[in-house]
Amino acid sequence: AQSVTQLDSQVPVFEEAPVELRCNYSSSVSVYLFWYVQYPNQGLQLLLKYLSGSTLVKGINGFEAEFNKSQTSFHLRKPSVHISDTAEYFCAVRDQAGTALIFGKGTTLSVSS
Amino acid sequence: ETGVTQSPTHLIKTRGQQVTLRCSSQSGHNTVSWYQQALGQGPQFIFQYYREEENGRGNFPPRFSGLQFPNYSSELNVNALELDDSALYLCASSLSGPNIQYFGAGTRLSVL
């Protein structure tokens, strides 16, 4: 069965600092990978997705992620964070049947001034 | 273009009762998926509906059931509620094929 591991449960950073949220997935023939953000008391918002093509994927709010097949990783990065980026971030992989998303346990990003 | 909407936003039930949660899919989407998110956890897949048929199911007991209507809206029904059913229930809609899922704001269910 496929799985997703988010390597950090909490990441505290200062405003305007760079950040990387790490995600590893179990290998598969082909993968569709996603990052979602969840603000307090809200649903999930799609940040970015990797389906195929360029391994560097750009998303909303200045976030980007790099697909690394050899390391089975899909780390999320932002060069300069804002207070408003404080939220829970989830990495997900689409299952092999093409129906479900399999989520990691989430990383809490806390940005302080 | 309207996004995914869910109702109600909050619900309180007692153990043993039954509950129905509703979801309207995003305009143009024909597939609906339901997830359960327990506190402090990532969402867990319950099932997916496509063309009014269940199209995949996660590791949830049969007391979790669903429907999809001709307008692609959907319901999640849970019978014989247990305390552990307390969670945020998320609905996501997508187009079959790439199945890129867009989520609603969720329904928070508390079982007392």
C-alpha cells in the first residue's frame, strides 16, 4: 500500500525566513503528488500538484515543490514566509486505483515576527 | 463558478443516532469523495462516487454509506454513531481522469 511520511510535525520559523517542509512517499510506477494547506477551522486548499513533466512545480502564494523520483521525495519550499502562512500543511499521493488521496499526518508551520 | 459547499457546518449527535451530511460539488465536476479527519490527523478516505455509483472505498465499516445524485451532489450517512466518529468530514469534488480534488470547508461532527 502507498504511504506518505511528513518528516516534521512542527516547523517554527521567523517571518521573511525561508522554509522547507519535507515529504517522502512510498514508491510506485507513476505518482501524482499534491500539497494542501489547511487554515484553522477550514477545509483543505490545493497549493500545488505534480502530475508529470517538470520536476519543479510552482503553486499559489509563492510556494514551490520539487519532485525527486530517486529519493521518493516531494518537499515544499518558500523563500520568504509571512505570518499569514501559519497553517497546517498536508502532502498527499493519489492511490494506484486513481480514486483516493493518501495523506501524511501534516506539518504545522508557525511563523512568528 | 461556485466551489464545493458542505452542510451543515457543525453538528452534535449522541451515540447510536444517525446523521446525514451533504455536499454540493464544484461546477463541472462529476466525482465526489468523502474523507474523515480526526483531530490532529490527516484526512482518511471514506469513499468516492462517480455517476451515482460507489467508485472506491477506504477502510470504513458499512454503517458509513453514501449517495450521489444526478446533479452530482452527494450525501454521507453514518448509522449507529460511535464516540470515535467525532471528526471533521470533508467532501472533495473532481473531474474523472486526473481526479484533482478540491475540498469544501467540512462538517464538524461531535458525538456525545
